[in-house]
Amino acid sequence: MPKLVANDIATMLKKRISSGEWLEDGRMPPERDLAVEFGVARNTVRRAVGFLEDDGTVVRHVGRGTFLTAKDTSSIASMVARMEGTSPADMMEIRQLLEPAAAAFAATNASAAELNAVREAHKTACESQDMPTFEHWDAEFHHRVFACCRNDFLKEIHNLMRAIRNQSPWFEMKKRSFSEERRLVYCEEHQALLDALLRRDPDGAKTAMLVHLGTVGKNLLGR
């Protein structure tokens, strides 16, 4: 197992704080206890806690300990913060729940202009010559399908999912799984989805999205 560094520990501590751990007394365990728990030197934990202090998550009082800053863990901001560490497997499960439904809504509700926007994103993705450009237009294709739903709440949920997937670890994972052969398969699957949308076929659109996400999940997660 790779040795943890301060950034890793800060991320894990922040996630535990966001989940409500240590909320009752508002105080984190001593650095020496955290160092033993994580199997690292105490100065590594001290740097990690320093990162949390810099972003306002905790405050340190000399001789007294490290305390959580007062935050409402039921607030929307706290909930969003807890989502930052979402695993790829959890993300794919949610995508497979939401995106087929969004595709079905889009087939029924989209305007001609919105469908043209989906078609344009698909065309640009297929013409892309490099991975970052393709990834951008691939994400834009899915974003425009959600925009066709005419459901603002569902669209904003997708915006949140997209923001999480735009973080550096996600991009690196997608980069490792990318190949020209897979790009062509994604383009074919996007075309099948676009055809169903243009036919105003909600069942076909839902099925096409499920097939596509199955391919994406297999390529990203190996299953």
C-alpha cells in the first residue's frame, strides 16, 4: 500500500469531518493519535491539519487542541463537500439511474433547437483529434441531453456530477482508459442515442443510454 502523504490525510480527515465525526464535542483527536492511526510521522499529520486550518475547516489552539469550525452539516454546502470524494463505482451507479431517465425525458420534451445542439456536440466530439478535446465534447453531449429534459432540478444534479468528474483524479482515470478504438465506440453509441432522440423515441433513448453507460463503466472500472 502506498505511503500516505499530507494531502491524502487532509482529504480523508475532511471527509470524516463532513460526515459528522467528532461533531459532538467539536474536537479532533490529538495529532499523535492520528499519526498512529494513519501509520505516518506526526509532522505529516501536522501538515495535513494545517491544510484544514488554511481552508477554515478547523482551528488550532495551542495547549488545547484542534477544534472544528462551526458548520451546519445538514446545509447544502456541507452535503456537496461530502460528495467530493465520491468513488467512480458510486458515480457510475448514479449515472445509470439518472441518465437513461434523462434521455427518455429529452426524447419527449426537447425542442428542435435543443436537439440540434445535441447533434452539434456529437459531431464535434466525433471530429476531435485528441483526448482532452473529445472528453470536453463527450461531456458536453451528455450535458445537452440533460438540458433537453426541461427539468431544472435534474439538470443541476447533473451539473454537480459533472463538476465532481472534472476533478483531476477523474480526468487521469479517464485518460488511462482512453483509446482511439474506444472513442469510436462511444461515437457510435452516441449516434444511436441521438437517432432515438430525433425519432422522439423515449424507450429507445433510454435503452441507448443504458448500453452506452454499460460500455463506459466497463472501460473505466473493468467490469
